[in-house]
Amino acid sequence: MTIKEMQKVLNAQFLYGEELADLDAQFVFSADMMSDVLAYCGRCSVLITGLCNPQVVRTAEMLDIVCIIFVRGKMPDDNMLALARGKGISILATDHYMFTTCGILYENGLRGGA
């Protein structure tokens, strides 16, 4: 599933990275604790989280994650978006809860990356 397809099925907003919309993602991981992401993420290329701080982008960079999806209407600030831009990480935001977001993506063929 491409980032653009995820954006559509989640009715999400691109906050950065529309030029990365055609990148393909096979695995996702969801967590609000970045220590869990570091410990269990494995082969994921998309991170779903409700945590909204710069550590999320830095963690994604360390794991070569290409897209972060913020849930529950969370909106990163300009500093986070600038950091994501510098690291080439696409940012989406959706109003769905994390469980619903994961379910929608699973229903559309994405699997967990742990």
C-alpha cells in the first residue's frame, strides 16, 4: 500500500511529504512509547502514534521509517515538520483513534512489522 493510498483510506491530511506519496509500505507499527518502537518495530516502514514530539521523528529516522501517521487529531508543530522535512519522512494526520487507524490499514492489506 502506498502512502497516498493510506492517506485516502484514513481520510488523513498530508502535513509533509506529498512528493513521497508513491512510496510503498508493507508493514506498520503503532505505539505511543518510543522505547517500544525501538525495541519491537522490526521491519516497519510506517509508524502510527499519538505521541507528538520531536523524539518521534528522531526515532523514525533511526529505524528508516518513511511515514509517520499521527492519530486522534494530533498536529505536530512547525519544528517537528521541519525536522521531518530534513529527514525525508512523510507526515500524515488523522482524526481516527489508533485502534481504528490500525484496523483500517489492516483491513486494506497492511500488516504489523514486529
